[in-house]
Amino acid sequence: MLNFEYDNKTKIIFGKNTEVEVGNYTKLHGKKVLLHYGRNSIKKYGLYNSVIASLKENNIEFVELGGVQANPRIALAKEGIELSKKENVDFILAVGGGSVIDSAKAIALGHYYEGDAWEHFFIQGNQPTKVLPVGVVLTLPAAGSESSVVTVMTKKDGEIKKGYHHDSLRPVFAILNPELTYTLPNYQTSCGVVDIIAHVFERYFSNTENVELTDRLCEGIMTTVIKNGPIALENNEDYASRAEIMWAGALAHNGILGTGRVEDWASHAIEHQLSAIFDLAHGAGLAIIFPAWMKYVYRHDLPRFTMFANKVFGVEVNESNLEETSLKGIEMLEEFYKSLDMPIRMSEVGINEDSIEIMASKTTQFTQQIGNFVKLNKQDIINIYKLAL
Amino acid sequence: MLNFEYDNKTKIIFGKNTEVEVGNYTKLHGKKVLLHYGRNSIKKYGLYNSVIASLKENNIEFVELGGVQANPRIALAKEGIELSKKENVDFILAVGGGSVIDSAKAIALGHYYEGDAWEHFFIQGNQPTKVLPVGVVLTLPAAGSESSVVTVMTKKDGEIKKGYHHDSLRPVFAILNPELTYTLPNYQTSCGVVDIIAHVFERYFSNTENVELTDRLCEGIMTTVIKNGPIALENNEDYASRAEIMWAGALAHNGILGTGRVEDWASHAIEHQLSAIFDLAHGAGLAIIFPAWMKYVYRHDLPRFTMFANKVFGVEVNESNLEETSLKGIEMLEEFYKSLDMPIRMSEVGINEDSIEIMASKTTQFTQQIGNFVKLNKQDIINIYKLAL
């Protein structure tokens, strides 16, 4: 186990009907709010009205900016930054999924900065001196952004998707009501499940030794989500499975699972090209990339892939052939993704070999190598895309 | 899963040599410190000097109060409260195990209160308006007090042991260096392991349905500690096992495992009489009480006790006889405690039947029933003590 520091300021408010209290939590942090959301769903299902009512009840002023889309665009966030400055807001309230929260974090970052926030933070990686506090009402368990330090934004004109992380970006509160996920299309629920598991993978596949405790926590989160994902798809209004998935989504990415271990994150970088260029949902992209990545790297640590197969999918260990056990685990993962109606090959989403070179170039645009479990250069990344065809 | 709120302000600083940075973390919160510790061990092994050096380096003034013993006494905490007021300290630094931290929390509670802190907080259960911040350098993974909201104090003249919890009692930082546990006597390491597992039990044995995620996290912590406890006893300077135990100790009691579920805490209340009256180490008392409690209540939920036996101790499930599987799990737990050289019966520590009546009376002194998994009245408690004879 490596030395680490960990703290997490996000207050989680979890459970039925909790969103009606959003004003009570907001007023602890701000008086004038930028209410940030996506497209129509929060209005369609009444969440918008509940949030507005709670803000009004607590005498909180607000201005609004909707329209956040999947793979949230820096252009909209820049609008938000201008609005937040002009209106002198002191709090950003994100009502939505990871895209809305990430966009809210980008606005929070830019509020106190005078220049181009994309260039300054995302491209140059500078530290902020001050950011606005962000609060969350979560509608889609997936990205884990509700209690993470990360935001991932897309600059469409250059088709660049970039992450930025800073401790100050952890939301001050996150309201998680599993009932709000009842109306999600199954495709989005599935993408969320894939994303949650992917966040665990990025920590689980590590070369750091003696990390048994976090290994066990990772496995616990994976098995829970793998069991409950299909239940939620089958019965969209099953509170129990929705709750397991929602809490798992936050814990998978709040930083606990990575304590004391080197994380990987190659697959996320490889996937980002699929979603940035083809606007594929991030979860669907991960369902395609992770099995390919695994097939490319599993020989690097057969005992770990054997452990994965056994502990997560219950594959019986063949001690004389760990390779077979490892491959069986990867196969089970693909079967699981298929059971969620997720694509597992690029061809299923219309991406073919012609795009591989450009995607691999973009993946290595800012760095020659990615990943830590196995360091990958551009040729490795090309090979992984080929395995994903 | 029940509705819940969760947040945890404690910053964890984990790993080798981290204690030399204590001044850097302290100065973020205070300028004049009450340094609180136990008896000789921190001086004997050089920790005292490291801490003092770091405080001086950071120009932090300090006064000292040592002498905290196991089952920390409210009398010493009252001395600490007087000293903290007289010296106008603005921070309490606890260097030690759970007893020292609990005592530091009691001082932090009392600092801003004019009357009798024991009576006001512990007995009457009043809320504090303000408490001093507490920082921790942990030397014994066990109580989990380093990132918990709880303090448990003992008033010796009445032989009363009482817990008190409040969000403001979470330490602002906790430095966890597994190397500092190398010099622990094996008896203390064992008591710590028992205590950590007990904190998981108090959450795991719950009637709340659909809590799979936290069930899995509980099992992950239990299996890790059960595996690594004996390794640390065998080789006191094995960093890996010491680290697993230390991080597990914090996670077992930081509140995550109890999210969304009703906790039990009957066994802790029943044990408190053993440690309050006979000054037995809390961990040793728990090793005696938990198997007895389990034997008394397991029929209440055979599937859960079967799951425990299977997931934690690898007992094969006999579907046609869950009772047998459950009992086998309890037997394995007793065997595990014995392997740690822990007592599993009161007779081993010189407590006999004559004390049962008074212990049961004290357990029900402030409440007619204890526990939630199974509600226990005085006669139930007597029966459990008898099973522990």
C-alpha cells in the first residue's frame, strides 16, 4: 500500500423524496444560484418544479442555464461562466447526471478566472485560486461526479475531450434519490452501470502490491452493480436495485477505492475518442474498450485477472491454467455487457478501422504514453482499437 | 436501503513517516495545542519527540496532558478541560489509540461548556454549541475513533461507561502510519483486530433489507482483517498487514458501513460492563461477548448468519440446514479469536456468574431495551452473559 491522503467534503443526502430539501442545503452555501441542467427530462418528470419550489421556499434567488448534452461542451460552460459573473451568483446547482455536474464544475472553475478557462485549466493544467461551490441533485448514477474531484469536458470544434481534477471541485452536497432514476431509458441505465464498473476497473487493475482491503471493496461494488443492473432494467421502478446502483456509483468514484494504489485510466483515455468524435455515450464506449484493453494486457498479471474472474464472476479457478480462467472472466464481462444491451464492438456503433489512426493520435496528443497497469504507446492503442473492431 | 445522510470531514494522512508532518496539518487549525497522550509508550519509542519537533518547527505552542488509560476516565478529561480553558488552547492533538482520542474529544466537548461536561453531554445527551477541533496521530488501529463521531468515556466512581456522538466530534485530520504499530504488544494488536471486526458486526447484523452494497463492503473489511491479523501477530514489523489493519480500522467505523441500515450496538453495550467494572480491554471483552450474543440471536435470521459463515469464513452452505451453517460460522469466529490469543469466555478473565446481575442491571440502567437486530431486555442480557461464562 502506498502513502496517500484522503478527504471528501461532499455531504451525501440519500433516499426517497430528498430532492424537495434542496433549498435547505443550498442556503447553507449561497444566496444566488445558477441552476444548471440538461434538456427536457427534468421538466418532463416534475423534478424542475420541485427544485424551483424548494429554492423559492428558502428565498434563494436563481438564474438558469439548461441545455447541457452528453459529453458536455465547453462552449456552453463558457456561457455559464459569463452568466455567473454577470449575475454575480455565489453557488452552482447542478440538476442532472455527470454531464451536467461536470459542466457545473467547469463554470465553478471559470467564475473567478478572467481569461479562457478551457485553455488555462484543462489544457495548461493550472491550479485555481478559488472556485464557486457546487451542489448536486443527481438523476443518473454513472459518472460519480457527484462526489468526485473531476470534470471532463469536450471542445467540439477540436473534438478534444479533457479531464481536469482539483480537490476544490468536490460538490459541497449531493442529493441522491433513487426514485429520480425510474424514468431513465434503459440505455442510459446500462451506460451508467458500465461507467460505474469502469471506475472500479481503473483502480482494481493496478501493480501496487498489498492492497487487499481496497481489492475487496472494489469486488464488493462490482458484484453489487452486476447483480442489480439487470434487475433495474427489468423493473424500472424497483427501488432496491436503483438504490444499490446509485450508492455504488458514488462510492466507485469518490476516491476511496484508489487509496494507497496507483490507478490506471488508460481505457478512459482510449474511450474518450469514441465519445468525443462520434458522440457515443461514454458508458457504451467503455463497454467496447474495456474488454479489448483487457485482452491486450491480461497476460501482464494473470493472478489479478484470475482473481477478477473468480471473485467478480464466480469463475472457477483453474490453477494449472490461469490464462484460461482470466479469459473466461473477460468473456463473462462481455456477456454481462451484452445482457445490458450494450455494444461490445466498434462495428456495432458504426466505427470502423479508418478511424483508428486519428483516434490513437488524439489519445497520445498530450502524452506519449497512457496508463499505469501497462504503459501504452500509440501502437499499443492502435492494437487495442483493432481488438475492439 | 433507508434514507441517510453522510459526510466525513476527517482528512486521512496515511503511510510511512507521515507523523513528522503533524505540525504542518495542525497549523491549519490551531496556534496553541493541548497535546494529549497516554502513558509511556509514545516517549519510549520516539513518537513523542517527532511530534514535539514538528510542532516546534511550525511555531505551534503547546501544553501537555498525558496519562490517558484504557477505558479513559472522565476525571482526566475534566483536568484536560480545565487546562484547555486556563491555557486558552484552540486545538487538541491526540497522540495514541482510541482511549486517547476519545478523551481528547471529551475535552473538546467540554472546552466551551461552563458546567459539568459528563453530566451535560454524556448523561443528559445535550448538543454542543461549539467544540474545539481535534487532530490525531494514531498508534493503535482498533476503536476507529480517528474518523468517527463517537467518544466513549468511563466514570470510574460509578463504574459507568457511556458513549456520546456528535458530527462535530470527527477529528479534522488523522495521521495513520502503520509503522507506529510495530511496537504494539500482540495482546493490543489482537484487541484491535477484534474491535475492528466488532464495528463491522454492529452494522452487518441488521434487519434492514436490500443493503447488498454495504453487506459486501462489510464482508470485504472483515475478510481482510481476519487474514491480516494473524500475519501482523506473527511478524510485528510486517508493513503490509499492519497497513491493511490500520486502514480497515478507520473504514470500519467512519460511518460508511452503516449507511442506509439500522445498526445494532447491543454487544457493545453488554461488553461495556466488562471493561467498565473489570477494566478488561474493550477488544478482549468483545471477543467474549460477540459469540455469546450470536448464539443467542442467530435463529432470528438464519440466512444472514449463513451468509456470514459463507462469505466471511468460507463455510460451505448446507441449504437444508442453515442452522448448522450458521453455528459453524460462529464456531469459526471463536476459533479465530482463539488464534489471536483472545479470551472467548468470562471465566478466562476471572469473571463469574456472581457479576451477571449487576452487569445486566447496569446495561439497562438508562434504557429498558438495547439492540435493534433483536431487541434485548434485562433477562435476555442475563442469558447472554450466561452463554459467555
